[in-house]
Amino acid sequence: KNEVEQSPQNLTAQEGEFITINCSYSVGISALHWLQQHPGGGIVSLFMLSSGKKKHGRLIATINIQEKHSSLHITASHPRDSAVYICAVELPLGNQFYFGTGTSLTVIP
Amino acid sequence: GAVVSQHPSRVICKSGTSVKIECRSLDFQATTMFWYRQFPKQSLMLMATSNEGSKATYEQGVEKDKFLINHASLTLSTLTVTSAHPEDSSFYICSARARDREKNYGYTFGSGTRLTVV
């Protein structure tokens, strides 16, 4: 059983579409991270959430601590958004993470 | 923002040789460095956690004599894959935790190293 479940595993969208990636977790956490992994492998940290909602450009991340669920939204998607998006939860003691297996997003022009 | 420089980005080595991967925090002090391994189509797997000036803590199943981690300063951590074998071929990536968590997202990732052992 995975402590972190992401859906969908794969997602193809047309340019301009609104995209939602979901993350559910089963453990108590201190924070949830959304990461973006590019085809070359490099990883960029997009958001760190402990409650509520954060927005950065066309990206929006929300978290519901009670339901143990988070969503990453991409508005007006663009081909350059094509990447693997990884949800990671940070355990309360710190310095320990569980990672989801990622959602592979392809945005078609 | 905080940047972690990781190199090399790609390395091909012969079986039996050793490979060193470096991660440097460029504009912050990394009190803790994490080393991950990622096989194709799989999630990141934590290999070890190192704190500056102390021995690394390895995850279960990771051979500490094979994967040598050194975190000698607040800006540099190295992972050495000793006597590499083809099954060690993987994507290795580091992540640093800044001394002051509030200054950035708290964790910054390197760009990764693609190791191929032939």
C-alpha cells in the first residue's frame, strides 16, 4: 500500500485546457509538496502547503488536511507544462518524505 | 531563490569503477542533504540523509559501504558509488534543506545525475 496516491497516472490535454492532478495520502503530515520533474530529470519544487491554497502564476495548489487530499491545478495549460508532477508528503518529525509515483502530463499544441 | 548545483548531469562508467556525484548549495547553507535514487517509471526513493559534519543515515536496504556520502561542509555533499555495477544504473538526485526554512520552500533539488554503468 502506498502512503501517497496520485491520479491520474497519465494525462494528455489540449493547449489551453484546465488541468487537475489529485493527491491523497494516508499518514499525518506537516506539509505537502508539489514537485515538477522535467524530461531530463531535474526537479523543481512548485509548492509547499500545510493548509489552504497557494497560487503561483497559472498554478494553484490546494490542500484539505481533514480529508488528506491535495490538488494541483494548471490554468490555460501550455506545451511547456508537459512534465511529471509529483506529490510528496513531509512527515511531522521532519526530514522524511513519502512520494507519489507521479502524474505524467502531456499538453498538445 | 535557493539553488543546488549537481554534477555531473550524466556519467557513463565501466563496471567496477567508482563515480562521485557532487551537490553544492550555491546561495544558502544546507544543514541537511538528502540523496534519492529513481529507477525508470518509479518514484523517488530516499537512499540516505546526511547532516553537515556527521555520518549519513542510510535507509534500509541501501549499502552504506557502496554508496559513500560525505557532507563535510554546509555547502557541499558528495555521493560516491563505489565498485559500480550495471544494476546501479539509475537517476540520482539530491535535495537540500536550508538552514533557514522560512527563506524558501525549505527543500531545493539538484538537477540530477544519470548514471549508466556498462
